[in-house]
Amino acid sequence: MRRTDQLAQLYGEKTAERIAKARLLVVGAGGIGCELLKNLCMSGSCSKRKHIKRPKAEVAVQAISAFNPGINAHAQQANITDPQFDFDLVLNALDNLEARRHVNIQCLAAKVPLIESGTAGYLGHSTAKPVEQKTFPVCTIRSTPSSPIHCIVWAKSYLFAQLFGEQTDEIEMDEDGDMQELAQLREEARALKRLSEAVGCPDFAWQVFNKVFVQDIERLLSMEDMWKNRRPPTVLNYNGLAAGALDSPDDQSPPSATAALEMFRSSAERLACRATQRSERTLLMFDKDDRDALEFVAAAANLRAYAFGIPPTSVFAVKAMAGNIIPAIATTNAIVAGMMALQAVNVVDHRLQDCFTVYLTYSSSHDRYYMKERLPPPNPRCSVCRRHYLTMRLADPARTTLADLLARVTDGIGTSQDMRLGEDVSIVEGSRILYDPDFDDNASKSFEELGLGPGSMLTLTSEDDDDAIPVVISIARPTYISCAITFEGFEDFRGFPPLEQAAPEESDDEEIVAVVEADDDVVVIEEDVLTKPVKRKMEDESPEAAKRPSLYDVREQPANSEIIDLD
Amino acid sequence: MRATPESTSTAATDKAQRYDRQLRLWQETGQQALETARVSVFGSSALAAESLKNLILPGIGEFVVIDDATVGEQDVLTNFFVAPADLGKPRAEAIVEQLTELNPDVRGSAVVKSAESALETDILESATLVIACGLPAHTVQRISRLCWERNIALVVADTAGFAARLRTAIPEHAVVESHEELAPDLRIQAPFPGLAEHSDSIDLDTLDHVDLAHVPYVVLVLKALRSWATANGREVRRDTAITYAEKRKIKEEILCMAPNMDEENFREAHDKVNGDVIPYQIPAEVRRILSDPAAQNITAKSEKFWIMAHALRAYMASPYADGQLPLSGTIPDMKADTKSYIALQRVYKQKADADKAEYARHVRESLASLDLPPDFISQGEIDAYCKDARRLRLLRFTPLHDELESGPKDASALVSAGALDQYVAFRASDVFFAKHKRHPGVADSSTQGDGNDVVNNDTAELVAIANELLVQWSIESEVAEDVVRELARSGHAELHNIASLAGGIVSQEAIKLVTHQYVPANNGCIIDGASARIIFVAV
């Protein structure tokens, strides 16, 4: 018996065929991702079963780099909006919000349905509710910590980032406070950055210690006003601490100051060694599963805690706080992945009306462990959906400039009045400002010079018309068409039919494509008879939410701790 | 830029690293329970294999798979843990071989015997938990009786196409760490002496503006409550009911105390009055446990849970307790500076420690009365019992063998949960199998006509059986034919995805039972994959 015979019996022949033909993308190869790949393959949607029997890391890397380089910083060559991929459905099995946002935007841009998922301990759901990351005032982190988390954020987002990272990563801090104090803090950060040049020196750890636990604290103590109502910190004594009795702490109990110092010294040395082992300086990013990085952050955070009279924290707890760890168990992953695969069948079978948001809940006081609800209609105020998503191809990225693009978009793209942005337009790529009316240095630069290639996403916003809908352009691979700039995927996103009307019975996946020639550009209007986008962001998101750290986001690592290690 | 992942992790942290994400859920104690557990699994289908996978990954101690089936073509298609090379081999051995590769810490073995013949041996002797997948009803009944007698947790499950059912049974299951979310036990309405003294020691009038903004809200509410009671000549005891209108007055009191409206701690105090100024109550679940005969009359054979419940009764009867359970001692985050927060925390901690010491004395007395050594119950167990005294849970299940004999104990629950049709269809299928020795919808030498005829004939027979069962159970309704037809159409064939989903739930419940943390579902579950429904229901 062939697999399809059996599946045809249970699913019905038509559905089984659609499943077999479906091109699905699973993003993320952690607990849910591996479980999901298995379920999908065993449901007949992937003919090469051997893929999943290979070692997990290999499969995961392959799956991610072959399918969605957008998640992997190394292989970032294209994004899923590129028609070469042509996925019918994307399934998210991610563990962080930024990557989820990124895939969401990519799916909206590519007009591909997305199934979202997440678990936390015994809880799970198949649509993610983004949780706001907690931020702290910068002065609390840098000058007046009062709880362990303040010390951990300081060690991770400030100290580690300045010494070993690429740039200051202070996303967890609000810049809100005394201007003079802020200026001082910036100077302090620059001094630390300079100190990171000493990374290869034998006494590097001592130098850093001396800077942050002696000099910086002395500076803080000199600001007497600050300590009128607070307990002042104490300057740490390197030799005094080093002379203490060294116990060998386990991860579960808080280290003594002496143990923290030893951990600080040894982890700093290992990190320095890694940073300098190649001729060019290797920049490191904090990763909770990177033992050296974790130990460094835990040690520095605890030394700071001792300096400020704050209770110390175990390495185990630091890991949870620094890594935003959410408990995960195989059983919940299995249930959620099972639900996702069921939903996936509904999507490829064009039965969007049978898709639901499902939740696994836990409460010991009542028996409702499971809930489902209908997908809500698109939110008309959603700032992520309320954009025009276009794919752009360039004939010659080395010659076409940003000014060429501006010239194309000022009067509106194609025939739609909605896509008129007006004279003053700003262009950003993630958080990088490429152009605005007061900053035109880049106008004459080519896309190549600006480092914009396949996978880059540009957001164009009108500066003088707040009502104009921003246009998000994702750059696909160059074309061989002789015109300079080609736009594809031209469609007004606001005119979505309600979900109930979504599934015409006989579609056969054919797309009606109309080609309209205008001037020297070709505008290809794809009118997909299937209404594909299923998942919309439910909440209003600020424009910042659209920033795109994820293309370079290395947090989604294929290697994860609770992965099915098959083969 | 990306850091090259170099591994520097040592062997010591290796295990903690591997189990990191789950340890954060059930801690060292849960992991310990899991690693010392032994699971016996009857059946080696996809459902059995998927259930086991989710127990092996988190590191269950040992498992044994009991089945005499051999690997067929169907298995290669639905069961992820058999390979084409396994065709014709004993299926139990095939899945054990692949499953053990998932986790080197887990020991697994196969017993190539039918369930019935294995039950003639001492197969259940050392089992912590039994899982039975896809067995005929009479075998399930037999296993259920044996497990019930031995107080072994049992999870029974089977799937048919898009549908699956689950049933959990154990005479008694006690949970100390139920992780129930309760409001913090702050004792604001009737502060213990240490708390009252602490509150009195803070004189708001002498504090400057900055310090005033750092007084924890608990102290502010305590003061407001006291001044309201004094002004109105009220005596507030722990069981005094304070009306909503009165709470409004207390809130006004707080606003009067505030130097201005912007102070977050005063705002917090204002907002917490409704929830935190409440009469002290022992949760109904805990009252039931304390008045249970098992807590009143203990013997040397009593479970530790009951010996500790007995001690808790004695504690509660003592004047020391004043009708209140041992204090857990944890307080929530609140707006305060570190110093005043820690001072408050210390007050609660001291009382909790004193309660714990007093309770431990009663535990030792209970143990002594049974001639058991004082360390029979460890300090850690006493700590946990005190910390979670308000969250204690006791589950008593109904025996599955009785249900299979005479029908569901509470059929109305099935009706209101919308699970009756699925449930009765599965039960009718049990009867059908007992009669014909084949699953409905499966053609063999005894059936006539083509596959459609078999489905039609079997559907008709299943409908008749189902309706007869409903009459027996005194339910005035007829089974939905489409549900029965779907079951017959499936021929009890396994779909991998449904097996995986159901296996997720089987293992989820199994882990709750093994770790004695969180509260397992009592007692049934119907999965209807066609409409994405998972229905937990007490049968």
C-alpha cells in the first residue's frame, strides 16, 4: 500500500493530493518545529522522509538555510516573498517575538498564509500573542540598580555588548532621565568600548573589573545626591575577593563573591580568546546557551549585586532572566504541533473556515484544558497589515540608485491612488535610515553600494501625508528584463474579502496574471483567485514593530536543547 | 555577526543543560520523580510510540513495551519509529530500538507477548505507570482491575481515523504542588503579631516624601484598615465580612494618607483593597482533605500525603494555628524600595518558618504514633507541604473496568461537553469488536460486498449497538449516524498526526501523574481531529 492510498482513504483523495502537492515552510527547528516536520512528513506532505531521519542539526540547518535564509544571518540571500519559493503555507515554530514579527511581515508581503504557534510549560497556542518585553529606565540599569534583574540586564545588554559585541544594544533600557547623567553614562559607555580594544591583553579581566567595579562605582559615589535616600554601593576589591575561599558553586545556588570573581575572570578569558582567535576581531552576541557568555553575564551581574547590596542569583536563574527563557516540554510541543498539522491540512485543502485559534490552558480548579476560537477578521487599524507590500526586482543593482526608486514612487506606483506617497518620502531598512528629506546623502548611491540586495526590505513612508499608506518593498533577485525597476505583487491590501468567502471550490491553484505595461516599467498585477492571507496581526502595532532586526537575528539557532535527535 | 558556537560545557552541566527548559517547569523534584519512574506500555502502534517519545525525551527512568504484533506495511507509513527494514520484525522490538536512541539516559526493553499472556506474569510488579493503547475492551478491563488493586496510574487510549479517546484511572492521586494560581496569603484582614508590629513600627508622619513613596502597599492597607476600624468602632477579625461600601471607605482612607495622587505605592494600595481585604478561608479542597477518613485514621501503611494531612489536622486543632493554615511566606512584587520590601518579606518569612517548625512537630508526633522513624518524612517534604498547604489537591477517579462494565457514571457530563456521540461510537465499536473479532469497516473473509458495503453494513450495526447502549445508560437520545459512519469508514486505521496529538495528551497526563505536580484531568478525553476539538470530560 502506498502512503497516499492510506491517506486518501482517511482524508479523501482530493485532500490527500493537495497535501502531497503542498509546498510548506516550517520556520524554526526547536521542539515544535521538529515535531511538526515529522507530522507533516508522515501526513504525506513531503515525499523524502529520509530528510527528517538525518541528524537534527543537519536537517534544521538545511531546512532553514534552504528554505528561509531570511532567518539565518549567514545564508541570507533571498526572502520568502521571492516567487522562486512559492510556498502555499508557512508554519512558525519560533521562540522569539522578533523572528515571529519578521515572518509575519514576510508572509503578508508574499501573501502566503501563516500558522503561528507557541508554548509555555503546559500552556500552548497556535496563534502567538506577542508579549511586550519589559524595559527599564537607563539610570536604574546603569546607576541605581535595586534588584537582580537590573544587574543582569546591565551585564548582558551593556557590559557584554560593549566588550564583545558589535554595538551598544540597549533595547532593554528606556532613555529617560537627567540629561547630564545621561551624557555621563554615554561617556562611560564609550570608555568601556575603548577598553574592549584591550581584549587580547593578559590582564584584560582585571582591567574590566577595575573599570566597572572600581572606577565607575567611585564616580557614582561621588554623586552624593544620588545616595541620599539610597544605600550607596561599595567599591569592590579585586585582591580581597580573590583571596576569599573558593567554593565550587553549582548552577542552582548563588555564587559567593569569590566564586563570582573567579567565574568572571575565567569566562572573560575564554570570551577574549574566542574574540581574538582570528586575525580579524570576532564579534560575539549574547546567547543563553553559550556557556561562556552565560557565565560572564552571571558573574558580572553577581559582582554588581554584591557591590550594590542586592541578593545574588544562581546561574540557572540568570539564564532564565537573561535569555527570556520560557519552560518547554515535549508533551505540549506534541499537542501544539499536532494541532498545527491539522490546521495545515485545512489551509492546503482551502477550508479556511475550519481554521481556528486553539489554546491549551492550565488551571487546576476547572477542567477546561483546551479552547478554540474562530479567527477574527482583519483589524482595519492594524499598522502591519495596513501597508502595501511589493516585491521589487532590479535589472542592475550596481547602477540603479535610491534616487531612481524615489522618482518611481513619488507619483504613485502603477495606477492606484492609494500608493501615492507624495514629494517627501523617507526610506528605512529596518532601523537604518536610508533616506529622508533632510538626509539625502544616499540618494545618488546605487543599491549595491548601499548593501541592499535580495532579502532586504525597505519601508517607504510619506513625510507630508500621514494618511498615505506606507509601502513595504522587498527586494528579490535581479531580473533579466531590461527595465531598471520592476514591481510585482501589486495589490491593495485593505480590500480583503471576509474569511467566510475565502474558498472557491474549484481553483486548481491557477493564478490569473495580468501584465500591464506602463512607461518603461513592467507592472505585473497578480490577482490570486485564492485569498491566501489567513493570519493577521491582531493588535495595533507601533511602526517600530515593523523594524527588522530579524534578518540578522541570530537568536533563532538551529541547535536547541529539547530537540528530537533522530537517526 | 555571529558567534561561532564553541562548546565549553562540562559534563556536570550537561544534563542540566539538556533538561533546562523542563526543569524550569517541574524543578529537580519533578525530574527526580520522572527519572525513577518505570512505565509499562501495552501496544506498539504509532500512538504508543508517540506517547513514549514524549516521556523518553524528558528522561523517564525506564520503559517496557509489551506487544506481539509484527511490523506491517501500514506501520511503516504511520509509525515514525519503525523503518522499512523492520518489516516482519516484532513491532515492540522495532520501536524500542528506535525510541531508546532518543535519550541515552533511558532504559527500554520489549516483551514480545500478547497483553493477555504478559498479564499472566508479574509484568505490572514494578510499574509506576501503565499506558495501554488500542487494546480490546476485555483486555483493558483486565489491566484496569490489576492496576486499580495495586494503585498504579493507568492511561488508556486508542485512535480511529480522526478521532481518539483517552481515559485515566487511579484510585487516589494526591498533589502537593498543584501550581494553582491563588491570591497571595497576606493576612491583611487579621495580621499576625509580627505583621501588626511591623506595620506599627512604620510611622508615616515621620517619613520624608521619598521614603513615603517606598512604603510597601501591604503596610498602607494595614494602616488604613486599622484607622477605619478605629474610627468606626469596628472590630475586624479574620472572618469578618467587610462590605464593598466599607471597602470604599478604606480606599478613601488610603487616598487621604497619600501625599499626592501620583505615588504608585498608594495607588497600588488603593487598587488592592478589594482583593486583599478578605476574610480568611481554607480552600474547600483542603477542607475535604482534612476531613477525609484517610486523614483522620492513619496507619503505618498510610501514604505520606495522609500522614502529613493527619499532622495538618492536629496543627489546625491547636490554638497556635488559630484556624489558619501554615503561612507560605512568599509575597508578591510590589512598589517599594529594596530595603522596605526585604523587611516586609522577612516578617512573612519569620512567621512562615515558625509555622513550619510547629507543623513539623506535629508531623513527628504523627510518625511517632505510628512507630515510624522521624526522618520517614523529610524536611523537604514538610517544606513543600507547608508552602503549598492551600493548594493541596486530592483526586479520586472512577474505575475504568466498572465504566466498561456498566456505562459512564455520569452520562450527563458527556452530553453537556458535546462528547456523547464520539464516546458512544467508540463504545459501540468495542462491542462490535468483541462480537466479530474485527474492527468495524475492516473487510475480511467474513464480510460481504466491497469496501463501501462493509462500511454501510457495519455503520448500521454500530448505530443499533450505540442506541442500545444509550438506552441502557438511560440517555434519551440517539447517536449521530455521521459520527458512527466516520468511525466505520476509518476502519480504526491510525493517522500519524492524530496519533501524535493524542500521544501528546497521553504523555502530558502521564507526566502529571508521575511527578505529582499539576493536576491531571479527571478522567476522560475525546479528540475529534476533524473539527479540531479536544474535549476533557469526567466520564
